[in-house]
Amino acid sequence: MTFLIFNFPSPSPLGTSFIKLIEGEEGHFLLKEFPDKETYLRLQSSPKGRHIIINASLFHPNIKIVNLIFLADTLRHQGGEQIGLLTPYLPYMRQDKVFQTGEALTSAIFAKLLSNHFDYLVTIDPHLHRYASLNEIYSIPTKVIHAAPLLSTWIQENVSNPFIIGPDQESAQWVKAVAGNHPFIVLNKIRHPEGHVDISWPKDVDIKNKTPILVDDIISSGGTMIQALHYLKQLGTNPPLCLAIHPLFAGNAYRDILKAGAEKVITCNTLPHPTNQIDVAPLLVEGLLNVT
Ligand code: R5P
């Protein structure tokens, strides 16, 4: 059966190439705002009896989540048989613990919300730190796709003498896979409650004549990359590269990372950004065909 695929909130280059690769049919809907900022939504493609995929870009989730749920429920009410959510970047995964009394466990609340409206979820490298798997908070089937092989191939094809650096213990789970046969190291990071980051560098690591490549799942404020770049500057290494899967780049993060000494920043197109060089569309297709 051909998937009927809705790109949400609007068409994107990744969405277009995903639909083409999976040979799906693009679904259309009209989304407007009333003067009082409430939503008007009308389907322009019939979902009756169809297997639906909503390919959602959920960066800046708060302004999108209500409309996403309106779309999913409208598709179901009008006869959609299966409603799958494909979100290359899954937000709200980093608040995976109540760190201070009274905090909301937003990862779990967000998971419950999505689980109530979708039949399954496919995503790329969600931030799994204190949760071992998405099943701890999502009650629907989930499929996690890993971008490490794509990062590894990019390094293989573009850097002759790489030294892979994971900026914190959380990165240990995939830095080894990214590095392949190349040397790698995982650093220790402490994030202070006000957001400032400290990274410690082991003494006996020799990266002379190599190209340091900092690899992280997410770049948000850029604080993690910037601290690691400061250490590399002190060590006098070759100009470093930064590689990331999800380029959130809050505020001036991208500019600040370049200012801190990154020669280049390379990212996957899980979110659109000028640094996108690694296309995840083939991975999305593979992931979807494995969950459905
Ligand atoms: C969390 O520990 C993640 O793996 C990233 O290191 C983190 O989200 C990066 O955030 P920021 O760019 O704000 O330091």
C-alpha cells in the first residue's frame, strides 16, 4: 500500500526527498490562523482507509504541538487507518529526570501526549541518557534509527587522519561507532545548574598531526562544543571540525562555535540549516519500512 505522507508544518527538502525515496503520495492540508490566533485546519487529501505518515519537524515544539495533534486526530476522524509519526528530531528528551524538586518531567509528559494520538513513532537518535529506551516513556511502538554509520562514512570520505572526540559520557554510546577504526576519546562534562559547561581533558592523549573531530548528537546553545574547542585551542591542535546529528543552534550558537575555533561545522539534515551535509532521507525510509 502506498503511504499518504503529510509534511508538517510545511514542505521541506528532507520531506520531499523522503516521499520520493519511499514512493509515497504527498498529502495536503490547509492550516490557517483566525485573527484570535486559534487554528483552522482542513484536509485537502482524503485519508480514508490509508496508512498515514506525518513527517513532522518538531524543532521549537511548543508552537507546533497543538496543530500536530489537530492534524493527527482529523486524519483519524476522517478514516485514516494507521497514523504514524516520523520526527527526525524528537524534542523534550533531555529533561529525563526531576533534577530539582518541583520540576516537570517534560520528557514523560510529552511522550504520553504523542502516544495518545499516534500509532507508532520513528525518529533518529533521540537523546537517550537516563532512559535506556523510548519504551520507558512511549506506550506506542517506536523505532530508533542511528545516524552513526552516515557520520562515519562522511569522515571516511572527507578527512584523512581523523581523531574523534565525544564531548561527554553520554556520547560514549555512539562515538565508537562513528570512529570505526580511527582513534577516539570520550571526555567528561559537567553542566552547572545555570547552564555553564566544564569539560575535562585527559593528560596523555596525543592528537598531533591529526584532525580533531568533535561529535555530538545535539548542538543547542553550543556550550558543549565551545568548551571542547577551547581545550583544543590550548593544546594547539590542527583546526578542529564539529559534527552533529541535530543542528538546533539556539541563538548565536553557530556563529559562536565558529568564533571558538571550529574550522567547519557539519550536520545531518534532521533540521534544516546551512551546515547540512549529511542526508538522512535513506535512513528514514529504512526505519519506516522496518516499523510498519
Ligand atoms: C547532552 O548532553 C547532549 O548530548 C549535547 O551534548 C547537548 O545537548 C549539547 O547542548 P549544548 O549545545 O547546549 O551544549
